[in-house]
Amino acid sequence: MIYTPPQNIAKRDKSKEYVFLAGSIEMGKALDWQSDMAQYFLEMGIGSFNPRRKDWNSSWTQEFENPQFYQQVNWELDALEKADHILLYLVPETMSPISLMELGLHASNKNLYVVCPNGFWRKGNVDIVCNKYNIPLFESLDEFKKHFHEKIRRQTS
């Protein structure tokens, strides 16, 4: 199952694993990589929490008092906490300040995976954080998929 905001993730099948698809969106600067990865995980029998909101309206003010924005941010925070795995992808053409915040919030999470290709404006910082906290770091989504597929295969063997 693929959950997107504002779907109720409390109703998910808790016997399945879920991945939160953290990373670059940046108001349309990043291609919709989340949909491709959600499909990839679905084919593996793993659910996902995709923060890309289908009915997002760029005119919504990003303020605490805005009910849609408040709901979105809380949905993401809840999904991050409930995820079995977090995939954080930093697209080089973006700045992704919220994604960098998520990296800091979840650096000690043992199920965090980071994809940070060359060209991301703060790659050096990301590399150092990943090294310090032993976070698996990949140059591409394909490299991540190979690693993750192998990890899942080992767990089910």
C-alpha cells in the first residue's frame, strides 16, 4: 500500500514494512522520484509513505496557523516515526532544507538510507554526517536499490 497525505496511516497493515520517501520535492524542482520508488517497494511487498500530496496547492501559506500546511507537516512527522525504513534522496538541482532537517532528526535511526549524488550543494556535509553516524550512503537510486534488494533477500533467506 502506498500512503500519501492526508491518508490515515494508523489504518495501515502493521504486519507489513513501510518506507518513508524523504527527500527533495522543492515545489516541483525535483522530478517525482517518489512515485517510482513507491512502485519499486510495492513490487517487493513493502509499503510506502509518500509525502507528495496530490492536492497540494502552492498558494497555501507555510505557517503554523494554516490547517492544510499543519496537517501536511504532522502527517510527515508521524509517518517518519512509524516507518520501518527511511529513504532520503537529495536531488542535486535542489537545496532541500526540509530534507536536510530530516537527516538531522533521524541521523541516529539505524534504518536510514541516504542517496546524495555529486552536485548536491551540501554533499560534503551529508557525507560527514553519514560517515559519523554509519548511515548507508549511495550515489544513485539504482545503487541504493541493489543494496536494499540484497538486504531484503538476506533477511528472507
